[in-house]
Amino acid sequence: MVELKNGRLWIKGETRLLGEDVLITVTGGDAPHIGSVSMALPRESLTGSGEPSATVSTYNFPGHLDNAVGDAVAKAVCSATGRKTVVTCGIHTDGITADEIAAVRAMTAELIGQLIAGLE
């Protein structure tokens, strides 16, 4: 489990291996929930460089934008590990500001790095 805090903001990522596949739950804020499900399948980059990448498919529950975080986590973890990855994501912070949204993006980048390191 990885938990990050910045003032009143917090996000948590929990990883579980299911055989070779990865299941991650990302929650945070005032009302953790399931707002989106992001599924990533490893593949080579479409640039032809041979670099690892991933194709991400997403379901957002109506009225939710949690895929912004969920998709980023799913693609990064899948690309780095070469494993099918599913991320459920639900972060809600009452009255979040534009600056706080930027802070959550930065926290997401740090979360991704720590989750990947925990899988290596």
C-alpha cells in the first residue's frame, strides 16, 4: 500500500497480484468510491520503436472523472511491468480547487513510481 498526503489531499494505492495480472485500487479525498475502471493490456509502442506501451480501455460511472488518474496509473504500470493491469479509481475532495487538482496530478505521478517499484 502507498499513501500520499499533501495538506487536506490524500490518495492511496493498493496493489494485488492475481497470478501474473495486477489489480490496483486508487482512492482518496473526502469520499473514496469506485468512479472508474481502467483496463490496460501491454503492447509495443505504435511508433515502431519497440518501446513498451499499453492500450487502455475505461469505464467511467456517470458523472465521474476518476479515469484521469486511473488511466494514467493503468498505462504506466502495465507498460513498466508488461502485465495486464486493472485499476479501480475513486477520489473525491469537496470543493477542490484548480491548484489542488494540479497537486493531485503530481501526487499521482509519485504514486505511480512507488507502485511500480513495489512490483519489481
